[in-house]
Amino acid sequence: MNAVIYARYSSTAQRDVSIDIQLQDCRRYCEQEGLTVVKEYIDRALTGTDDNRPNFQRMIDDSSKNLYERIVVYRFNRFFRNKEKSVIYKGMLKRNGIRVLSVHEYIADDPSGILVESLFEAMDEFYSLELSQKIKKGMDKNGEQCLCTGGNIALGFKVNQFRQFEVDSNTAPIVKTIFEMYANGKTVAEITKYLNSMGYKTSRGVAFNKNSLHTILKNKRYIGVYTYKGKEIPGGMPRIISDELFNKVAEIMAKNKKAPARARAKVEYLLTTKLFCGQCKEMMTGFSATGKQGTVYNYYICNGRKAKRCEKDMVKKNYIESLVLAKCRKLLSAPNIEKISKEVSAICEAERDTSNLRYLQKRLTESERKRENALNAVLETDIPRLRENLYERIAQLEAEQENIREEISKETMPFPSLTAPKIKFFLMALKKGSMTDEKYKKMLIKIFVNKIYLYDDRITITFHSGDDKVEINDRLLSELEEKDGEIKNLFLAGDGPKIFEKSNTILFFVSGLLGIMCKIADKV
């Protein structure tokens, strides 16, 4: 089976050497698992909270070319630190027959796997946000002192060793030229053409365009104003442009500015890809209509109805989403959280792969033995050249041991191991989330909801299974309808529904999250 390796490190948390460690462990994992590595994709100094990563995108593009069947990562947070986007990309890869594997986070290929993986992804995002808050505090402190807070440095400036801004004598003249040309009546297109013909580049090292030019012409830092989070500090930056020239440019821009087109508000349909028509089983998608008074109404409509093959009524977006979210919140009861925490922690502990830790400990012991032998050899020889070589060897072994200890530290670190207290803390935080927070609502639906079948008089919600053998079809839905009372009674008794031929108490304590589908019938 062919596989590719994806490695990444972020500029705020790691060093380039971490790429070597990731690749080394991923290659060894592939060798142990009988996977043939056909390509390696590496992104350096790029965050995992978004998908703006060149080689990540190349890897996704290649997924449709039948080049590989598995993606191997050091840990899942190397793939993505945003649960919502991680789920989207994994779904895209799954449709191409590709699965993402983590070297150090074992996900069982059984009904428990989907919950464990969902928790890994959600906790990655949770801890990423926590880390971003710590970074934010450091940035706020730098901002108060008019220091560089990271990110792209505006053209014309550079940063010294104390993170203070200085005028860059090589690029500041380009900035002056841009302002002077615009003030003298040159258009943005003419200035852009001139700059690119001269081979000048933006602060990001790319050719100029109208957007980059407008950004420069409106940047108050060029008149010595330091800006951070909307706060302006005059004199906080070294000046490049005079106030007179800057104000003249601002006046011309105001005159040339056209009234912007009225932007249409973006509507998020949270149940997209989850909601299906109970009559024809086709997907229901977002649809908006404008009333006579200009009021916009948002619905979900059956795709079969759009094609005039079905007569299913539309349903109001807010109504159906509120109903589903309320059901998801009910799953986060105190008994469920307690049971999830203990059971999933036990699963993770039982299935945790410690082979790499044993391998590292063995390497460390061997390296220490070699160093001890080298020290003994130094004491027993009087040959200068040999002693010099031995000292070099000792230094190499000590450096190797430091790297191994660092890897061991990572292997034994508590995060992202899913311990019961951490799982409980995360789920309690999830339970307390605000229903007005769009990100929170998305997370609830992504974690819990598998598919929803909407009829004119009822709704059937199936929660995440992770068991590919359970197929949602007409027969299964029919059985769910016929055995409604039986399912409710068995559920209350803590026994598995016979139609699924499964029995596992944890399945019901998490209300279907680990591999069972439960029907919830409500009047719509």
C-alpha cells in the first residue's frame, strides 16, 4: 500500500530540526506497517490552524490522482489544529479512499475510533486556542512597547535584535516612490506596472498588485504611527513619509474611491451534508428567499424537490438547527460525561502504542554505553590523535543523547494523551458553550451528528458510528420506525438494540457516539 508523509512545524512553537524527527519516526512507522512511501510533503514555519500551506494543498490535490492510499503524520496536530477544517479535509480524502494515520496517536479501526479521533481533533484545537492566548499576551506586551509582534514586516522597515523597527535603506526609497507617483497623478495600474518592470517586490517577496499598493498608501506607519489592535501611538515608528505627502495621497484616494457594492451577508448552514429528505433520501441544502418587504428567509430544501422529483416541504433553517443542537446538548449529561471520560481513557491507555518509547529508551541506553566506553578509552591511551578523535566522538554521543531525551520527553508528555480528567474537562467546557457562538455550534454537530432524515411529521437523527458496516438505507430506517418502542425500552435498560446485533454498555452511555444509532422521533 502506497503512503505519503506530511510534516510541519510552526514558527511560534518549534524549530526546523523537528522536521527531521517527524520524518524519521514516520519513515520507521511506514516500514513497520508495510507501507511504501512514495512522496514527502513538508511545510516549514506555517501554522496548522488554517489550510494556507502550499505543500499541504499539493498533497490534497494529489489525493485525486491515485498516487497514495494513506497519509502518515507524526501527530494529528501536524495535519490540522482546527477540528472543523480537519473533518472537512479528512472527509474529502475519505471519498478518494485515503486515510490519515498518526505515528503516536493510535486510532482503533472499530466503532470507538471515530469518538477518539474526534476528541483528539477537538482537543488539539482547544489547546491550540489556549496556546494562542499565551502568545497573544506576549504580543500585547510587545505592542505596548511599540515592538514587532511578529508577522509580515511592512515594506521599508526592518527589525533589529531588540525587536525594534528601523528604516530599511534598501526598500524605503521604493515606498517614497510609490507615494510621490500617486501624489503626482499616476494611477495604481501605472505605478504597479512601473514597480514590476523595475523588478521591485513587496514585503512578501512577490510582484505588486492593486491590493498591495492600496495597503501601502493607507499605512500610517510610514508617518511614524505605531498601530496595534486599533490603537495608534504617534512617534512609535521611525518615519519614512511626511505628513503633507501622506495627507495629499489620502485626499486623492478618497476622491477616487467608488461606493462599494452592498455585500450580501454570508449565511452558514450548519447541517449541510448532514440533512437528508426522509421521503426521497436526497440531501437537503441551504436556500434563501426574499419577501416583499425585502426580508430574507433561510430554509433547507430537498435537492429532489429542486429537480421536481419530490414534494418534501422546505424547513426553516433556524428551527431545524435549533432542534438538532438541543439534542446534541442533551448528550452532554453528567452521567454521559463521566462514563465517556473513563471508558475512552481506558481504550486509549489499552491501545496506546509504546513501541517508539521503548525504541528510544533502547537507543539512549546504547548511546550511554558507547560514551562510557569512549571515556574509558581516553583514559587508557596516550596517543594525541586518538584522544582527539575520542573527544569528538564523546561530544557527538552527548549531542545524540540530548536529542533522544528530547524525543522521549515528547513521547511521555501528558498531551495529547486522552486521560479521564482531560476528557471530562473538555466535555464540561463543551457543555457550557454558548449557543450563540457559531464555532461552538459547528463543533457540536461535527462531533455528534452523523445523518439526519427529515420527514414532514418527524425527524430521525443518527449519531456518529465510525463503523462502516452500518449502512443507512431504506430497510434500516424502516426497522427504526417499526421498532421505535423497543429501541427506547432497550436504551433505558442499557441493552443494545437487536437489529444492530451489538452489545456494549459504553455505546449507550454516550448515546450512540461509539457505534450505535438511536432514533429520536419528534413532531416537526
